[in-house]
Amino acid sequence: MKAYPQRAEAVRSIAAKKAALVVAGIGILAASAWLSVPFYPVPLTMQTLAVLLIGGMLGPALGVSAVAGYLALGALGAPVFHGGLGGVLVIAGPTGGYLLGFLPAVFLMGWAARLAGGPGRPGDPAGSGSTPAVSGSYKRLLFLSLGAVVASAAIYALGVPWLALVSGLGLERAAAVGLVPFLLGDALKAAVAVGAVYLGGRALSQWRPFLF
């Protein structure tokens, strides 16, 4: 009988840790939005980097939860979007596609991290046991790099057509102003994110069993 209270306490502890990580992810996304340069029609922010870090560190499930919570807060009017903006109109505006693109992006980066063995020691098995971990440092870096590229592409796959539709610019012009100017910066952000997940994920290694 004593095992049941202990199990319940363990479940509560894990749930609290998960909630703390999701809240931290929301905070990181909000802070990265406030670090913005007011380009028009798409501002330059650090959110792509934040999304990649959140997915790589937290995994697909908690990463999606963090991004969904962030979008929900913003839709309710919290000033968590670029420039301290908030409200449904921001999501319905020219940058809404980029914001919604964070959802598939964080999932893809989280899935890549799962394939690579999660944050922490290279080659460790994923906690879920459903996907075999990739052994070897080079393969792990490859999976993380591919995940960062595909995740970044997912943001633009939603963001650019949305911008073209809402602004009436047309797809070619929308790509010229909402994609091309950001490619170099996003490549640098992806490199930073991959390095951080690969080298700095050990800080979360003690929580790995329920992250991945």
C-alpha cells in the first residue's frame, strides 16, 4: 500500500517538472520576440532560434505544448509577440503564418533530437524507446542539423504564402521580403541551436526519461 502514495508523488513531481519546462519555453519565446528589429512587413526577431532550442531541448511533445501555450497567451492579448504586441489580429495579420509555423517547426526539431538521442550524452537511447537512437557524434550532429533546416523551412512554408495572401503582395514578392533577407541570419541561428542542443543539453539530462 505504501507504494501507491510514492507513485502518486513521483507522478506529481514529473508533472511539475514538465509544467516548469513548458512555462520556461513560453518565457523564452516571449523574450525572443521582444528582441526585434522592426523590418516591414516581417520583423527580425530571435524566435527562430528560440523555437529550435525549445524543440531540441524539450522534445516534440513538450516543445509543441510550449509553443501552443505561447500562441494562446498572445491570442488572448498578452504582449508576447514582436514589439510587445498581442491579440488575435497579430495572428491574423501578415506575420501570422510564421507564428503558426512555429508549431510544426518545434515538433520537427524535437523529433530530430529524439532520433539523435535527445539532449545530453551523444548516443544515449531515447527515453520513449519507440525510436532507436543514432549512435556516433557525427550522425547525431547530422540529425540535429537536418532537423534545424527542415524546422526552419516549415516556418517559411506557412509564413510566406500567408504573407502573400494577407498582404496581397503575391508569392514572389512575399518571398523577396519575407524569406530572402532572413536566410543568412537563420542559417547562423540554426548553427547556434544545433551547437547548443549538442553541447549544452546535458543540463537537462537528469530529466531525460520524460522529455523524450
